[in-house]
Amino acid sequence: MSRPIVILGARGMLGTEVVSQLRAVGRRHVAYDLPEWDITRADDLAAAVPDGGIVINCAAYTNVDGAEREDDLAHEVNGRAVGRLGDLARERDAAVIHISTDFVFDGRLDRPYVETDVPNPLNVYGRSKLAGEQALQASGCTHCIVRVQWTYGRAGRNFATKILDLARTKDTLRVVDDQVGSPTSTRQVAEVLRAMIDAPAFPTGLFHMAAAGYAGRHEVARFIVERAGLGVRIEPCGSEAFATPAVRPKNSRFDCTRLRQWLGRPIRKWQPELAQFVEGLCNYS
């Protein structure tokens, strides 16, 4: 008999995709999210964690710049609530798959980050997500932490949708070329999470998940507008050209060797996935 599956943050960009894929294969699950359910409410959290189940935690405070103003809220959602989730999971013999971020690193290494690299977040959001990782690890529950980066999907706003919206109203866009990472579709991430819940042995520890290959934000923006058939000009600039409340890491590259070895297959490159996503958006609109 399969273990009960619970998705927290089921209406977010990743949670929506996880729910969609589970429904497509007829996998029973229970989904929770705002406004009727809140990870920061102790009673709500207690009601969501099943005995012997698997909880996929996609619930998060994700407004990177907003976190600079709402430090306590970001730490409550991304940090303290995750620790309480871990305590409940330990008590109920449940396992937790928790989603984290590349923002736990400062981006100053000159190579891709591996799971054993020491985190050093540059902003409140990154610090709150690191606090959640540490609280989950300290809880003693069976858990797996999956760090993702530069995600995009059908639900919610993301870099691709923002670039397309701007490109439809402007002749020229300036996009930073000193932030490097891997645009990663929520579809790919959800496929990995499905593999984890279906695995004969639950995977534990830290995993880095990103599409294969690396690119700067400027290159990604050019790719998006070209695939959309838009003639807007994309000009490169440095991060200092945009004054934002939160500092972003410049190197978000992940080494995904551990995940690739666990999956036993390659991770798909970012270009075909992003092309399909952009073309789908253009056809829909």
C-alpha cells in the first residue's frame, strides 16, 4: 500500500505542477494552501501531516525584495514553520521533501555549487530559507531537501512571463548579464519529486536540482524573445544598474551530479524546456 501524499503550498507555481502531475497519473493526494490553510498556524499544520505519509513542502514566502521589509514573516514561513513541520513528521513517522533555493549561497564561487558547499546567504529571503533547512535537519525527521533555482511554470509570475510582458510594450529591454544559472521548469522539478515519492527507498539529505547547462539572465531573455518572435532589443548590463532592496547572488550554478546519479538518467537541458514553455504561452495568448 502506497504512503499518503500531502502537498503544502499546492497553489504556488511548483505546487500546482506537482498536483497536476499526480492527478494525471491517478495518484491520490491531499493538497493544502492559502487562504483556508496556512503553514504558520499550528493547528493547520498538525491537521496536514499524516501518520507514515510523505509531505512535499512547496509552501514558502518567495517575495525576495519583500522579505527585506518583512523579515519576521519570511522567517516564520520559511524557517520556524518548517521546523515545526519536521517535529510533527518525526512524531508521526512521516517523511518530508522540502523545497529550498540557490539563494542560500552568496554566488561568489567560480564554479557550480555542490551540496556540501557552505551556505552564506546575501539577503533575508536566503537567510530564512537556510533557517528552514537547518530547522528541518535539526528536527530529526526523515527528510530530503531539494534546492531549486530560476524556476518558471504555468502558475504565477516568473522571469519568462515578465520578459514577455515587457517585450510586448517596449522596443528595448536592459537585462543583467552577470547573474548566471539555469532556467528550470516546474515540470522538470515535479517529475523529480514524483520519482522521490515513488522510490523504493526514500532519498535523504540534500540535492541540487536545475536544468542542464548555464546561461546569464541576458542570454535567457534573448532566447525568450526570439522564441516568441518578438523584435525587441535586449541590451546587457550589470546588476548595479538595478537598485533592488535584496542583493542577488551572481553565480547560481548548481552541480547536480548527486541527483543525476540518484535518478540514473541525465537531466534535460534548459533550452528545449524553455522553448516549449514560451511557445505554449504565445499560442495560448
